[in-house]
Amino acid sequence: MSGPQIVQRVLQVHTRYRQAGGEDEVVAAERQLLEGASVSVSQVLFDNPGPGVNPVSSALTQGISAIWSRSAARRVREAIKANGSQVVHVHNTFVAASPSVYEAAEACRVPVVQTLHNYRLICPAATVYRAGRPCTDCLGRAIPWPAVLHSCYRESRAQSAVVAATLAVGRVRGTYSRRVGAYLALTRFQRDLLVQGGLPVDKVQVLPNFVEPDPGIGGGPRRGFLFVGRLSGDKGVPTLLRAAALVPGLVRVAGQGPLSSLVEAAASTGDFELLGRLEKNAVFDQLRAAAAMVLPSVWYEGLPVSVLEAFATGTPVIASRIGSLAELIEDGVTGLLAGPGDAGDLADRLRWASDHPDEMRQMGANARLEYETKYRGGVHLAALLGTYQRLIEARGLAGYA
């Protein structure tokens, strides 16, 4: 980015998850990164209804609010005026914020940036995953009716219909094509899929997540393979358990999730070590002690922060050859790739890695270089400020008008 920095005031808009997750962490980390660069960051945060209240019910008022929230639009307009925001950076509108926040920013003549943390704008379930496999049945459809047919959102046709209607109305109104100045996809694979789904190609750029501060690589011995993440089917946990049984004593598993009971039962065989849920510092300790991280996902991941954390600690990644993972991990250079859902293939990769420690150490050094050049906070910040400044200049603004 050349010339003086004109980005001084940014408004973040985000609907928090009831259980804090990766998106919430990214919003907080990005705010800290911007404030470290002397950018004033204000926030409008929304919370969906808590337990016991259906966030997207079939009631008319709830459905209308999901599609268009007057109160959310008012909060965003007021925040822009109060803070003199030059850019509105939206992270998650679902469901409490609603797409109304985009038009609120447009009414104030302030450009919008939208980070694409998932596939919500082309898939009501946000995952492009159904029945244990990737699913693109709704791709390119003005009305994503297959999601309603299959009850993709919360296993409810009524709730899926509301989400599908939200997307359909946004497309008809031109909300997604005209009222967002720039979309930030996490990988090229994700960008290409979202463009196939209808987002304007000239507005979608790739800006990966980042890891900051640098956790360092450590200097101790490395052994075994670490899985860290949500214990769920889409993460390939059943594949991992079958592979671990073929290479007993090599795998360590950290995390919690819907398959926790299955994993605990499998751990009783002694084929792998179960670590449970770990705090962030403990995760880094485990990564620095592992010969590789293993991620056998069977869905189209966005950009798992765990991969970036592994690279930052100089740890190569053994992952599935699918979606963004096949883009992030170069086979034989920064890790190894196995067929998705193929436990035998994954076990073969684990055996090879265990038998070739020198090659794995070199892959770890390559992974560390990948982190330093692509996934440091400073790299992310420069690209983000460049996007903000380009949109501000295109609007001819230096603040709220």
C-alpha cells in the first residue's frame, strides 16, 4: 500500500455465536491488530436468542426479522454517525443482524467489507456438507430449495425455509451483488466456489486468517501425530479412529464435540492417547512436540486456524486431499495428503511420516516459512488496510458524510 494511511475509523459488525468459536476469535484478533496500527475500531455486536428460544422460528415476526431487521439497521446507522466510521467491516449477519446492515451502511455512504468465514451466502447450512459428504445442490440456484427439501438448517424444513428466503430476498434486492464493496474469502478454493454460487468475481479477493503473536517453533524432540479440533464427523474423526487402530501408539487426540463419547470409548483400546480439551498454550505445546498435525476432514473447510498454528510452530500437516486443505498443504513440501475418508491411506501416510523423521523436519521448516510469508499478522494487516483504503478512495470519502 502506497501513500499516506487514510484509514482511521472502522466499524465491525458481528453476530456472536452462543458458544464462542473461531469466527469470534478472528473478530477480536483483527480488532487488536487494527488498533495496534492506530486505527480506531468500534463494534456493533449482536447476540442470537439463547437456549430455549428458537433463533429462526416459523413465527412470522421471527421470519421477517431474520430477513430484515429494522432495529439492527438502526443500530448500525447510529454507530456510523457516532463514530465517524469510514468502513463497515461485516463478519457474521446470521441471524440477529440480518442483511439490513449492508443497506444501513449504504444509506450512510460508507463502504462495506464482508469476511466470508463460511459458505452461508451459497448454502443455508453454511457448510456445503450433507449426509456425510460435500453437497453443492443449492449452488447457483436463485432460491436454494434443496436445503428446504432436506431440512439442512437444524434439521427443520421451516427453519431452512426462513434461511433460504433470506438468501433469495437478498439476491433479488441486489444486497450481495451491489451493497458490498469487497468480499474477503479465506482461500482460492472458497473464492471460486462462492463465485460459482453467484458472488461477483471482481469483488471477491483472498485474504487468509492469521496467527499473532508468533508462538515459536520450540527446540525439543518431536514424536507422534496430533489431532486438535472439534470431535465431529465432518472433521473426519471416524476416519482418524480407524487409522489410529492401524498404527497404534502414534496418535494423540485433543478436543471435544458431538463424537466425544465415541472417541472416549475408542480410547479404551489404547490405540491412541486422548488429551481432552486443551487451552491455547497447551495446544501450542502439543504442536511443538508433534512430528505432524493430522486433519482428516471430509468437508470443504474454510481455513482452519489449527493449520496456521501448526505451520507457525514448524509442524507439518497430514490432511485430506479435499477442498481448501489440498490448496493449503503442498504434498511432500509442507505436509502429506491422503484420500478423504480413506483410513488405510491415512494410516500409510502416518507410517511413512513416522519412518522418515528427517523429511518431516524439513517439511516443518517449509511450513514455518509458509507461515512467515503468508500468515503473520503484519501480512494480513497490510492487505486489509489496502482493501479499506481502496474502497474509501473509490467512494471519495475520508469519513462519514
